[in-house]
Amino acid sequence: NMTGKKHEVIEHSENPAQFLKNALKPAKVDEVRITERMDGKTIAVISVNPKDKGIAIGKNGRNAERIRFLAKRYFQIQNVSIT
């Protein structure tokens, strides 16, 4: 690795729910619900297996922040909640 940075590859999908599932691997995702609120903002609620919740959120919330960034960038989803 010439840049000295860690690179991660995520399988792309045009379907936002599938993309979020792919981004959380290897955590087992039970369900992804994407809804539009009354104010027009789109939110995603991701339900993961309780034993995989730590993997999904990541150390210091790193994975959760990465998921929020990617969801906003590629699908205009303003907020992502992992439950």
C-alpha cells in the first residue's frame, strides 16, 4: 500500500437498502427501513443482530459515521440509525 492508508471495498448497489447491508458486512443485518419524514428528509433505520451490533457501530462509532457519510453522499439519506 503506497499511501499508507487502509482501503476498504464495498460492493455497490443501486438499491440503497442493499448498499447499506453491504457496507455493514460482516455484521448480520436483519432489516433496513428507509422512510421519508414529513419535513422531506430521508432516514434509514438498520436493524442488526444484537451480537453483531458492536461490529456494525465500530470502535468509537467509526463504522456508523462511515455509513452515514456514504448514505448521504450516494443516496441523499440524511440520517442512519443502527438498532
